[in-house]
Amino acid sequence: MAMTVIVTRDVAPRFRGFLASAMLEIAPGVYTSPRLSAGVRDRVWEVMEAWFDALGGGSIVMTWRDVQAPGGQGIRVLGLPPRRLAEIDGALLVWREEVSAATTT
């Protein structure tokens, strides 16, 4: 078990209520849990994904200690812009994938 942090931005109130039932809200939209197991973390994320697919809006970022991931930190993102961690030449970077705007003619 390791510290898990979830940050929400511009999401429906049901996300905040759900997260507050499982984690401590230390600042508006910032939730932490020092002992969230991987199984519980995955179930929380599954609920968030399902709701996000149905409701959309805003963004959600979850991070936790993951010794197998670059920099020892796992990350999951819902919303835009998508992000992932990358280790390049020994430096840990946040990779933001470009999202192109739809063009109209």
C-alpha cells in the first residue's frame, strides 16, 4: 500500500462526494489516502472512468507510488490534455499528448 493522490478539476459533484467517502479531501478537489491498496485504487478508478464516460467534463489525475513506472510514480488521467510520465536520458518528464482542434470548413 502506498500514498495515492487524486486531483479533480471541473467535475460533477458526484465525483467529489464519492472520493470524499474513500479518501481525505485536503484541499478543494485534492484527495489523499496513505494506505489505499492497489485493488481499492483500481476499483475507485473504474468508477471514475465509468462516470467520466457518461458525464464528461473537467479532468481527473491519479498518482501513486509504483516502483515499476518511470520515476517510481504511476499516473492515470481522464480528460484533456492526456499525460503520462516518461524517463528520457535519466530525467523524469510529464508527456502531454497534443490534441488537435477540429477544423470546420
